[in-house]
Amino acid sequence: MSDDLMMKMLRAVLQANKNGVSITRLQGEYRSLTGEFIPDRKLGYPSLECFLRSIPSVVRMENRMGEIMCFAAVCQETAHIAQLVARQKSSKRAPGRSQMLNCRMRSKLASNFVFYVRSGWSQPYTSMGPRPRSYNTCGGFSAGGDIRKMYSQHDERANPPAPAPQTPSSFPALSITISNVPPPTPKALQPGGYNPQVVQSRISEVLKKYCSGLWLSKLPSVYRDMHNQDLPGQAVIDLENWTHICSVEKPVSTNRADRLVYPPQPKPSSPALSPSQTSPTPPAPSWKHSPTHTPTSPTAPSTLWKPSPSHLLPTPTCNLWRLSPTSTSHSWKPTTTPFSLTPTSPTLTSPTWMASPTPTPTTPIPLSPPAVSIPAETRLRLKELLSKYSHGLWAHALPKLYQETFKVPFPEDILANLSLLLDICTVEYPMADNKKKAILYGPTTEYKAKVGLSTPSSPSGYKLNSTPVVPPLLLPKEEFPSVLVVEASSTNQVILRFIGEGYSQALEAMEESMTTVYSQLSAQRLLPFPSAGQLAAVKVEGGEEVIRAQVYCVVVALQVYYVDHGFSEVLSRTKLLELQKDFLKLPFQAATCTLAGLEQFSSELPVLQTLESLAVGKILLVELLQHDTDPPQVVLYDTSHDDEVNINAVCLKALQDKAMENPLQVNSTYMNVSVTNVCSDGTIFCQLPSRGRVKLNEILDKIEAFFITQVTSESLVSTPFCGKCCLARYKGRWSRVEITNLHGSRVLDIKFVDLGVPASVEVIELREIPPLFLPELMAIPPQAIKCCLAELEVGVWTPEAVLWLRDAVLNSMDFSMKISMLDEAKLVHVYLFTSKGSQDVTNSVNHQMATSDLWKHPGPQKDGLPTPSFLDTMVDQLTLDSPACSPIPVSTNSPSPLDGAGDTSNPTLVTSAWGEKQLALPPLLELPQAGQNMDVYVSVACHPGHFVLQPWQDLYKLVVLMGEMVLYYNQREEMPGPGDVQKGEVYAAKVDHNWHRVLVNRVLSSGLVSVYELDYGKHELVNCTLLQPLIESFRQLPFQGITAQLAGVEQRVWSEAASIVFRNHVEKKPLVAQVECVVDAELPWDRKVIVYLVDTSREETDIWVHNVMADFPEEQSAIP
């Protein structure tokens, strides 16, 4: 077909559709008419859209509701007719265009949660550096930071909306705004004394603005913004007594331990009285509608389910509530005046994760009684504790922590009324059903997304003598960026260079430009009078490259420091050239950092030698622990091997004194052996007599005495990270532990290194090793030796065998041990004897185990062997070519996996196969209506036909829940699981060190179970021994995984290339989802949403994902 004919056919297709044709359907429409596709790629265009934009005389393109629509352009022959028709139209409208969703994430620092667990990293190694990590979707990385924190660093597209006064919350939130309001100019705060009259007048001005109520926790921020002074803490205490200024009430229908502040109630009108009849002013009405009945004020919490501005509540007007003239009692009721739905303040979105109060204007709520004041010393101590745990502190843990830290009892009445603490912290209830579970967040400063790693002077440490000033080096947005370790003179001064776009790539481009510019003779002007701190351009010896440097020594010899490469050199003055201002725009690339956990050993020779051999000159991954310190604390990881290497931990182990170990030799016998732990796979941990064991006990006794006399919070661990060595209690005594994994910011896994015992604890249970004892303690090697019983296979033992061995060998120090073999995995094969007499193998514990009936593996499940068809189904289900991935793989004609398994009339209850009634399922997740927007996080993405969303505003609740599950189930891990695992039922399953709520798909004869993670949407195979019943406490939060399908594209079998492109655009990213429709169902895992996905993180434009996928025509996606 010729080009002219193709244009005519294309015009015919468009003219036949007066309302336009979606670009995703244009190929199909064209093919139905001509039998061919539009040959856009043959014509040299990368996509159909590019081709259509090249022929504006034929096609006119418009963006409508995020979809590109194609219309027939007006021909010259018919232009006059079109103009005549246009004049006859009475209504005119502007051409449609794509929605611009300005998604700006606002950081709320009071609780920063994390969602990735560090297990093994399995990304392919390349010559450019180590393998980056592949992350699980549920645990925590060491930084204790929020997964959303790195997404909150995007630059706003225009001037951002003025931020609302924020109370510390548990998450930075996504907010969708369209209005762009310039931010107010910040003013310096001027502290002043406490003058009640002045404070009262200023609070009155605040309440005139927020006449429908203001959260008490927000009052200090609003007060400071309006009056440039901090609200005195005493004023918050006195507030309830100032009834002539305001009234303070506590809402009853929210999960928030906060109070609302209202303007004073107007007095009812009364006839004028003579002076003789004048009586004292009656008290203010004692009854008033609950503040939960008031419309949402600009500072009250709003819901994130309707983030579009058209769905936000308005700024309330002052006459929205009035005293009822017909009321016989002093009560308030709302007027019938409707309020506008037009947003008038961008602060309506703060905070966005809590639901708005539900109006029920029928039940009056009495005023709260005056609060009991907290002693000043107690308040200071509470602030001190909260400052140590910036990610929040469980309220129920306060009494024990307070007692251990300050050696005085905690006032228990405070726990009964947490509102007493609202002036020093924020109280949140992450579990709506459990009011005893409250998290306290101390006051924090606003997180600075753009923190300079380089010092104000420069990487060399000398003050700069340059104008304009070079901008500071900004932190990468990646969780674990790649770095080149340039130099390590000490662990407190490690020079790094970041690798990637904006860093090493930008430096390479700049240095190429410098080489080009300075190759011209006119640019080669020598630096006339070099002085310390001056910047210059230096031509590399023996090459043409020109790089930036700073002069820092001119006394003896001219010495320069290469600010982008992190090393110094002595040069001749003829090498220094004037540095042009164009090359001052890029920040200095050499950054200084400190290795966490090694501060006290910064100059130890073994540490520096280990660091030199493992890190210097290599590309590693770095984890930034503290962004606001100078230099920042980091942890380095080498992921180029099968097992990741924690560089910090290895350097710390270099301090161990090998002379304190007991050397292990084959066929040697050891007496007075203590077995400290028996694992479920049959391995055991033993302690042998040694110098280190005696020294360790002496130091731990001294530490016990030290903590008894210490009355300070300095020993509390505030920044946990993997590989950190600290202290935790084991059977009432402090013992050495190493942090092995983090689950969020409050729950972590540890290992007692001298006992071989793993545990899961809260961060408040850890203590720093006192600096006085740290060097001696680090010199002692771990005293637990991992062993296995010779002639017995290591693997999955029966619970009976494990319990028998524990009863036989634990809690006794009268054992003897004979080593039979040392294998390459550093596992010691031993014979264990309960008596010191005969060392005959037949008298060993090994022989007793081998000859007993306990030594046998679990029998096969009654489900039978897995058939090839089932395995094929599992493989097909998890491949990219599958058109859909439902939680339970069933054919279209087969019944639901729960058919006949329970009463389907009540979808919240599930019964077992034998009819026994089980616990209720969690309530269904509330989903937005069609046409509404929601902020989501894509946890799993197979292809546009199947991906899994998580509501953004509830992610912190999921992290809290999973932390509680880790604490609960890890303590019961050795207990027998459910006796008969049933298909289609909900359990708790351990997957990669985390406990998940799962649905059982199939039980295999090998002891493996196919499960579906109901909160993350992943399919896993786990051992049946890793399943536990899901108790009622963990069935309150709705399942967070939402199965979804992309709208705006035809559903078909997607190619692997298309699926990869889709995953790269959406997986593990926060996006905005615009709901097209909701496919509801009785069971949570059968529900589905069809949504448009929008990436609003870019400054210049929003990316509608379905437009990206439209570049993959059907013939390229079909499988041949």
C-alpha cells in the first residue's frame, strides 16, 4: 500500500469515529478496515505515537483523562465548511489534555518504617561493580529508614503548596494536589517569656482562623507559624482552664489520643438586667456536640481514599455551627448551610493517612476533665527517652524502660490517660481494635531530603576561596547506592565516590568538557598566585585529561587535593590552570563518611588492614544510617560473592584475640563442655573451656554492676543496623549479641554470639556496650561453636527428636566431647557423652539417638505425590506469559477452592474441611469508587494483566503488624504447627525471616506447601513446619494485597519484553492509581480492581503507564 493510500485509509478510520479513536485501539480499527497494520516502524518511527505526530495534516491528537485520542484533521478542501460549523456552535470548549497529577510526598518524620528485609542478594554481577540487591517486600534494612523517605526526595514540579502544620506521624504521605501555591517566606523564631495574657490573645487569633476546631497537637505549629514564637509548654497545660479563650474536648470515634480545641462557646442571649439583678456569669454550657461531628478543618486529619482535590473537604466557615435557639439545654447543632467542595487550602491533605471523623450529630459529649500535670522532671525524662527512639516507642513498654533507665517507678496513671503527653509527643493507635497498643512519637525536626555529604569547606577540609560557591553533594535517592571506596586513612574518614547517573556519569561528562575546553590555547591560563583553598584545573601527567583540584599547601611544595577523586599530589605550579566558572556547577564528588560501629577503633592497625584489603579501590554498596550527621555514618557491603559481606562487621572481628580460642583438633576430647542451644535441624552450639570464656564472664559481671549504678539513657540503642554488636538479656543476664536482621524500626533479629541462640526482640531491649569495656569485649572471640552429632544427618528433624535432645543435653555442664571431623563449612562433627568415664561411641548421645524411634523424618502428607500437570500449572501460573495469576490456580470450569468448605453466606467466616468453625477472616479492605484516585505501592508486577497494589496510607499498619507477628511466632517457632494443613485456609507462614499472612494453595507430599502472601501478592513454597495458626489478633487488619489490572490497554497475552518494561515502570514504586472499576467478591483474595497507573515523580510531566504499554502492538505481544 502506498503512503498516500495509507494516509487516506487512516483519515477514513478517524472520520468514521467522530468522538475520536484511542491510540491503543487505532491499530485494530485500521486493521479491520484494511487488513494491515500501520507500518510505523517500517517508516523509521520508534512508536505509533511518534508517527502520528509527524502527520498533523491527517491526525489531530488530544489527551483526555490520561488517554491519547486521535481525531481526523480538517482537510484544506473542507476547511471552510468546518469554520462555518464552528461559528454556528454556541458553546466552545478548549481541547482536552492529560491530567497533571502533581503527586508530592511530604515527609512526616515521627515514625519512619521500612519494608525490606536484607536476606541474600542475587543480582547478576557486572564488570561495573557488585551485584545490587534484590529485596523482599516485607522486612527492614538496617538504616531504620522509611521506604517512602527515598521517594519523598523528588523535586516539586512547581512551587509547592504551603505545608500544613504537621504533627509527627508514622509515614510520609503521598498527596495529590493540582493547585500550586507559593510557600510562605520563613521567618526567624524569636523566643520569649511566658506571658499568659499575651498567649491567650494570640490563641484567640489562631482560633478565629480555625473556628471549627483545631487538633491540640497541631496548635504549637500553627501558633509558631502565625506569631513567630513557640507556644510555651505551660500554656498547653493551662489551656483547659482558659474556658473564656477556648474549649478542649477529646473525640471518641477516632484512634487518635488527641484533643480538639474550639473557640469559646457564645453565650445565649438574655434580657437586660438591672444592676441589682445582676448575677454572676453562668458557666459555659457543659454539653456540646462531639468534635468528631464538626467538618474537617484544614488541620484535622483527612482521608487518603479521596485524594483528588475535588473530593477534599473544604475550609469550614465560622458560621457552620451555631447555638440552637429552640434547644432546651445548652447544646450545639449544625446548621443546614452546605459547604462548598472546592478546596481552598492546600493544607487539607495533612495528615492523610487517618480517616476523617464521622459526623453523627445526635450524641452530645461532655467536656474532658482538667488534665493532671506531669512533674517537670518526669517530662524531661520522657523527652529524653523519646529522643532516643525517633521511630516511635510503644506506650506499654514505657514503665519497664523508664524503671531500668532512671531507677525510679514510672507514673502508671499516665498510661491511663495518654492525652497528658500530647504537648511533648504524638500518640497514635496503629491497631484500631486494640487501644492498649499505642505508639509515642517524640518531637522531631523536619527531614531534609537534600543533605550535603561534602563539608562546607570541601572534601580536603580547607575553606574554599571561590565564587560562585560549589553546591553541596546531595544524597542519592537509592536505598543502597553503589560507591567506589577511594581512600581509608581511618574508619572515621573514609573517602567515597558515588556511582551512577548524576554522580560518576555527570563527572565523566564534565571532565570530557574540561578536556575539550582546555585543549584550546586561549583557555590555558596559568593560576598566577596560588593560595591555600583556591580551586584550579589540573592537567593530568602524561595525558590530555583535565580535572578539578584545590590548593591546600604552598609553603614547602605546592600540594593539591583532587576534590572529585579524593587524593592529593605534589605538583609544579605550571600545572595549575584557572578554573572556569562553568565547571563549578557540579558538586565535588569525593565524600567523607564514618563506618558505623568502628568509631572507637578508627586507628587500630588490624581494622585498617582489613578495611584496606576488603574495601579500598572496590565498588561496594553503602547504607546511609544517619543523614543529618557530618560526616554521615554508613555500612559497607560487598555483594560480589555468593554471600554478602558486611565490611563493618568483618573489620570489627579483626580485633579478636585468637589466643583466647580453644584450638579444635580431630580425635581430641574436651571435658566440661556446655551445650547452649539445639536447633531444629539437629545442629547444636557448645561452649568449651577457654581463656576467653573466663574473661568474658568477668567482663559481663562488671557490666552488670555498671548498669545497676547508671542513671542515664546513653546506653540505649537508637540506631540499630545489621552487624552491630551490643547487649541484650538472656535468662536475666546481659550477654553479647549481634543484630542479624531488622523488621521495621522497632523489631529486629539478634543472635547471642556466645550461646548460638537466635531471638527476636524490640529495639528497646538492647543496650550499647559501655565504652569502658568495649575494647576488652571485642577482643574475645565468640564462645559458641557450631557442631553436629556425628553419624546423624543434619536436616529436618522430627519435633520429638529435637525435644528429646534438648531435654538430654541443655542446662548441663558435665558433658565431654570428641571431635570426629572438621568440614569445609566450619561445622564440627562430634560425639557427645553425658559422663566423663567411658568414651565408647556406643555410650554417646549420638548412638542413643540413632537407635531410637525418634530418629525419623516426617512422613509424607496425605495429599499424595504432586502430579506433572499440577507442577506444570504452577510453572505456567508464575510465568510472565500467564494471562492472570490468581491466588489459587484453578481452571475456569472448576469450583472455587473454598466451595463446600464453609458457609458462603457469611464471607468473613471460613470452615475447615470437616466442618469445624474457624476464626473470622479480616474485614474487607475499603476500596475507592470508580473515577477516584488512590495512592498505592506496587508490590508485585507480572504484566499489565496482573499486578498487586497496596494502599499507601496503611503500609505503616502492615509493618507494625508484621513486627508483632515476628515477636509472637519466633518465640513459638519450635512449637508444633497445625496438625493437618488444609487447602484454602489462612495461616501464618515464615518466609525469608518474616512471618506473613498466607493462603494455602496446595499441600505437597514432600512436606512443602504452596502459599499465597495475602498482603504482598507473592507465591511461595514453604515447609509445612513453618506454618502456624493465624491467631485472632492478627486478623484485624484487612489483607493489604489488591489484585489489579491495567486499564486503557487491551487484555492479551503479553510478551516477555512487554512484561519487563511494565515491571520496570511500576514494581516497587509508589504511584497514583485512578480506579476505572472494582470487581467485588465475597472473599478478599478474589477481589480485583482495574486502574490507570500514573507516575507523578517526574518534574516535567506525569507518566500514564497505559500509554507506555500502548507502544507494544498486539502482533509483537502474541506468542508464535
